[in-house]
Amino acid sequence: SYELTQPPSVSLSPGQTARITCSGDALPKQYAYWYQQKPGQAPVLVMYKDTERPSGIPERFSGSASGTTVTLTISGVQEEDEADYYCQSVDSSATYHVFGTGTKVTVL
Amino acid sequence: EVQLVESGGGLVQSGRSLRLSCTVSGLTFGDRAINWVRQAPGKGLEWVGFIRSKVYGGTTEYNASVKGRFTISRDDSKSIVYLQMNSLQTEDTAVYYCQMYYYDSNNYPRDYWGQGTLVTVSS
């Protein structure tokens, strides 16, 4: 089955830049989406179609894509950005959805 | 305001069945696909499956981990999507979310999630 791989955790201080990667074989052909999830809450979309930011999401969130890897960047991370982040995409047939393994961002 | 509300969760014994409902309000439901996503305690998100709108045949797709045991259906007259779960196993214990994602007339993404409903499968 298709998998998307993310680093388990990222720890940084306020004001630093967080880069969260997501790797998958179909990513050169399929868009990636990024979700932020805080404890006890439903996920929130923070990036769509690799690089597009939904309305209401701060400009410090950006996305990029290169080959089989997509990256969510949080520039000047704030304490409120502490959360779990998941990439999401579909397989090469565009039929089956998959979430990445998730990355816990800790702001120390 | 668009709202998705899941219901039907609870405690069930291994091997038994449970049906979850996702009630949608605030928009024309029949045009939209609906996903089911689950999250086991302390674990990541897992896509369960989805149902297309009737325009696209109302067909379904499932994660291999639930295929053959879970069935998604929809009643557009009631704006409800169902997740029928049979032969439940302890590893199906999770919070189950329904999700709707589409692009509006301005091509902006609209992403809506329910609050989730907890399913606990005991051995």
C-alpha cells in the first residue's frame, strides 16, 4: 500500500523556521495537502495543492515540492503553532487517499 | 454555516457491528463526496474510505484495512452519510471523523470536519 513518510518530531524555539518533509513515490504526479491538528481537535487545512495557502492561514506557513518530497515550512514559528502536522495525498491512480505518518512540532 | 455532525459511536464487543452517521447541514449535500477518517488513541490520522456524489455514481473506495468489513452509503434526502462497520476488531478503536472537501465557485478550498465520534471495541 502507498505510504507517505514524515519525520516523527521537530523541536525548535520561537522565531526559528520549521521545515517538515513528506516523502512519497506518487508526489511528483499528485498534489499534497497539509493539516494541523491540536490535541482534542479536528484537523485544520493549512496548505493545499502543494503550495497554496487557504484563507485565514498565516503567511508564515508556506509549501514547496520537489520530486518525491513536499515540504511545509513555518517561518518564525510561534507557540500557537505547536501541534501535529500531517501531509495527505492520493496514490498514483488517484483513487486511494493516504495520510503521512505525522510530525509533532514542539515549540520550546 | 456548514456543519458535519457524527453520531453512533460507543462501546462494542469484538466481532459485532456498529453504524455511524454523518449529518451535513448548511449546503447542498448531494453534490459532495464525503470521506471517513479515523484516529486511534495517540496515533495518526488514517483514511478509512469515501463515497462519491451521485453525479459520479455514488461509488465508494476503501482503505485495504477495512475493505470487506466497512460499507459507506448515503441518503441525500436526509443529508446523511453512513459508515456501517461489521466484524469489528480491537484495532478499529478510534475517533471517527467525517470530512467534506471541495472547491467553491471562486476555486477556493472548503474543508469541513465533524467533531468526531469515539468507537471503542472491546475484546
